[in-house]
Amino acid sequence: MISRRRLLSLAGASALLAACGSNTGRDGNGQALKQWYHAYGEPGVQQAVERYAKAFTKTPVDVQWNPGDYDSKLATSLLSGGGPDVFESTPQISSVRAGQLVPLDDVFGDARNDFTDSILATHTVDGKLYGVPQAVDMQMLFYRKSFLQQAGVQPPSTVDELVDASRRLTKDGVKGLFAGNDGGGGVLGGPALWSAGLDYVRDHQVGFDDPVAAQAIGKLRELYSSGSLLLGAVKDWAEPDAFTQGLVAMQWTGLWTVPAIQKALGDDFGVLPFPKFSSSGKASVPVGAFGAMINAKSKRIDEAKEFVKWLWIERTDYQEDFNLSYGFHIPPRRSISEKASKLTTGAAADAVKFVRDNAKASNPPDWTSVMRTAFNDAVSRVVRDGAPADAEIKAAADKARDELKRLYG
């Protein structure tokens, strides 16, 4: 359901998806709240959100569905006076500093404690919440149980074990690991940092200006040059085809692939977080979540807040429906995710546990596009070109530091 590349690609790739409107048909008096969504790919989502809006009886709500370049259209609308009252996005520090978003701490009330802390962090800027999370997507490591058993390989719990397992599982036309056609540089840079106890940004300071960061990123180069990675697959990491077709023993991909993998492989697979690099590090899974946000230029902020609270706080039935009836996602609230029948067994239950215990924000609000580009370009040069990791990571840290000085002084 969620655009995986927008929320979870550490390369910050392809933006969300100029507009083709659709509405509830109740805005004839011009007084309807305007609510925007990007165009989800799964059938039924558009009809579902229109149904939710129609069920809100206090104020008419006009749902607009936006295929195409949603990010650019939304950014332009927020600079004007004619944008939506309510929209989905992820808060960025630049939008908050520009006064484009309304703080929503009062919307949460007692339900705040029911939301996963790591997900709330993705919607928090300068201590205030600017979005109510709607749906969680996450990435993790999938492995074929039978392939590992036949090779006498245990599921890896450290990065060194992952490298070793990838090598040992590469045989008979099967590669050990698939993490994208770029060799994993686009999606494993963040997990590599977290595996060493580091981060993108920490307390308004660069979180990876440390020699250990170069060592951790260097392990991705070791994987790339080992001959154990699948490269040049027909479909990239976000699709499970290489894994389900038996081309690889392990694949880094997302929760959204679980139904397809279960259909193809039954119970012959397991899932893991990205393993720890060092004793000071921790296993991790990248997470991202769209949130319902309110335009600070809206002339109906109180009504918009009431609607957002009704839909994304009070209507837990709609929240579960939105997450699990069309795509396959984790509701941000623990009380829903821990009881939803589709998430209580197998890989899905493991994913819920990983989000609870190991989640890290794939694109936190203070990780700007300038920082993200500098870091990802550095990781790519290390992984694919064999550039010196220490020099590349230091240069990326210097660019991130300059950006943080601009933001925080």
C-alpha cells in the first residue's frame, strides 16, 4: 500500500505519487474538508478511504486521489492558500520551520502511549508531533529454511555471520543474498550504521562521524566483492521474485511481500532483522510511516483536527482495515497490531516484534535530502567502486554537519 521507495528506500528514491480528483459527492456547498492521498497501488484502497470519509457525519469530507508526482504537487499546494486541509505525508524539519504544519499533540490524548515510540519519532520535530501515523512499512531479512539446513548454516545473528552465510549458501546456481541490483548500497547503509550502534543524526549532531562507521560500511563492500550477491535481477529488492523462484537463499525485502512469499513457499522461510556488527550495536529493521497531517494555512483547523482524531485515533476498525484489508502493513498502534489476526503468527508476528524491539526510522525528520544524498552517494562509491570507506564516510559526515549547523545553528 505505502510507496516503498518513498518511505523506506535509504536512497530517498522515487517520490510519491498530480491529480485526478475523486470525492464523496457531499461538497456541493463548498464547505467540505479537503483530504489528499497519494495513489496507492492496491485495489480497493481508494474506495475504502472514500467510505471512511462518508462515515464522518459532522463535516463533509472531499477525498482527492492523486496519481503522479504527489510530493511535488503537495509541496506546491502548501506554499499557496489552496491546498488540502488534511493530507498524508511524513513531516520534515523544513516544513515545520516554514510554518506549514499544525502540531497535533492534543489530537492524540491518552492514545499516544498506544503508538510505537519508534514510529512516533518519525513524526516528531523539536519535541512536537506533526502527524498521526496511519500505516507502518518495514524491511527485514528473509531466508529459506531448507536452503540453510541443507548447507548447515544457522540464521545469521552478526554481520560477519551474514557475510559467511552468504558465501556458504552460494552454490549450484543459487546466490547467497539479494539486497538490490546495486548490491545493497541503497537499502543497507542505514542498517549497517545501526548495527554498529551509530545513527544518521543524534541530538542534532552527526551520528556516524566515527571510524566504526567506515568499518560497518566496509562490510557491505565485502559482501559485494565476495561473489555471493545476486545482481541484475529482473525485479529489484522490493519484489520477492528472486527469493520465491529459488535464485537466492536470502533476500532483503519488505513486510509487504509476506503474503506472496507464503503463497509460493508455505512455511519454508523465516525472517530476521539486519544483524548487529559489534557488541555496542544492535539488530535493526528500517521503518517508515505515512501520517495524517494538517495544513497550517487551512481555515478549518479545528474541524480538520476533529476529523483526524476520529479517523486515526478513534476508529480503530478503520485503522485495521486500512492496514490489512488491501495491502499488508502494521498498524502503528500496539493494541491493534498485537491482536490483528493476520499479524499474530509466523513471519508477520515476527515483524511486529521487530518493529517493537528493533525499529529505526529510515528517513527521520531531521535527515534532510542533502544529508541523505551525501551519505548514500558515499555508501554507493564504497560498495560498488571500492572507494576508501573512511574518506567517503568522513566527507559525508562533513556535509551532514554543515547542514545541521544551518538547521540548528
